[in-house]
Amino acid sequence: MDSVQAGRMWNDNADTWTQLSRAGYDVCRDTFNTPTFLEVLSDINNLEGLDIGCGEGHNTRLLARRGARMTGIDISERFIEHARAKEEEETLWISYRVADALHLPYPAETFNFATAFMSLMDMPDASRAISEAHRVLKPGGFFQFSISHPCFDTPHRKKLRDEEGNAYAFEISGYFQKLDGEVEEWTFGTLPLEKQEQVRKFKVARFTRTLSEWLNLLLDTGFTIERFAEPRPSDEVVLQHPNLQDARVFPFFLIVRARKQP
Ligand SMILES: C[S@@+](CC[C@H](N)C(=O)[O-])C[C@H]1O[C@@H](n2cnc3c(N)ncnc32)[C@H](O)[C@@H]1O
């Protein structure tokens, strides 16, 4: 599967994704994944930033509110339409563009930093996406991204529960199995069951890589790896959203910050 085909699937997901995430159902993003991403982020005030795979622009807007001059790109026209509509409601001076992360339409050394929130693992050629991010960064610029944690988002995963029904472990296998565009259907886990039946499920092509493949891609591109984080929900968040207890058994996500040589 190529990025255009994978992108078409995302375009078909865009309306439901936008509606549900804006209604607060992307609880992992809102309660611990993006908050941790922002904790890891260095000062971006007055910097030129590129958000790669920006979707409907939620995280791009958070970066703009921190003072960065943001550009958001996404392969899905529908996502970009939703993002632009929001920009018309509240001007944050974000410029949105339909573009493929594997062929960024910008000259070399354009941006001070680039971000990719949960988008790189949805691309068939992460190596190309990482080298494109590297190309458009100015010397000394940084690239920070989040992905599904490669060690735990494996083809086989089964929850093991204790007598009270709480998850205490996960059975994991298939780590070295290479998924290359296999399509998975899912929706936000916090959506009530009756609503899950009513909404169109997201169809997402999966491309798996091991942890060492991800890290070596960055190193081979010339990045220096600077910071890691493995977000998890706080006690208070789990009290509010008990099904997020799973995210305290193992890390759902991995955040990496890497820097281009000055
Ligand atoms: C899981 S969503 C994340 C969206 C957004 N960053 C967020 O955190 O809410 C993945 C996004 O990556 C985009 N995407 C997938 N492949 C892409 C590609 N080759 N180029 C640009 N965007 C892509 C999808 O259209 C989708 O918006």
C-alpha cells in the first residue's frame, strides 16, 4: 500500500474523527498523550513550525497558542478543510496545506522545528518521512514526534484480568512481524458501546517497525536523539476514566525529540 492509498483511508475517516475528537472522545490524546508531548517540547515562542499529519489541527492550534508560527500539512483534504474552518472561527495565523509527508512541498531549511503527533506510524515509508522532516529543518532545528509504542502495539495483544476484572498484564507477541498496510478497524475506546455501533469505524493501514528500526532511521538520517517520553495517565485521570487503567500497565505511546546538527 502506498501513501496515497493510505491517505484515502484517512480522508474517509476525517469527518467522524473530527466530530468525535472535538466532542472529547480522544481521551488518550487529551488527558496524557498531548500533555506529555507539550511537557517535552522546548520553547517554541516566535519559531516557525511545521506540524506533519496535522489532522483537523487540534495539536497545531496548541502549538500556535504557545507562540509558534505554524504550518500544518495533511494528506487528507477533508481534514485540512476541517482545520481551515476552525482557523476561520479563531484566527491563530496557521497556514494549512494538503501535502504528503513523503514529499514535503517546502525548500530545504525552512522551519525551526517540526512535529508529528501520532502520524508517522501511519505512513508506508517512515524513512522517507523522517528524511523529509530533516531536509526542511534549519540547522540546529528539532523534530519531535509521538507514535504508538512499537514494543507494545504488536500484531497480537491480549488483556489479562485479575479477579476484580482489572487489567494487570498484557500478552504480547508478533513484535518482529512486519505489518505493511494491513487494514485495522477501530474507534475511540471511550465511546459508549451503543454509540460505537452507530458511528463509522476508522479504517487505518498499519505499518509496524521495531524500536531499533525507528531509532536507527533517525540516526541514519543524521538526527541526534535528545529526549524520550512514555506518557501515562495520572491517578486522577484514571479515576475519571477507569478504562485508561490499561495505559498504566504498559506505555501506549512513545515520544521522541531529535535534533538536526547545527
Ligand atoms: C492518528 S491521525 C493524527 C492526527 C493529528 N496529528 C492528531 O494528533 O490529532 C494521523 C494523521 O496522519 C495523516 N497522514 C497519514 N499519512 C500521511 C502522509 N503520508 N502525509 C501527511 N499526512 C498523513 C492522516 O491523514 C491523519 O490526519
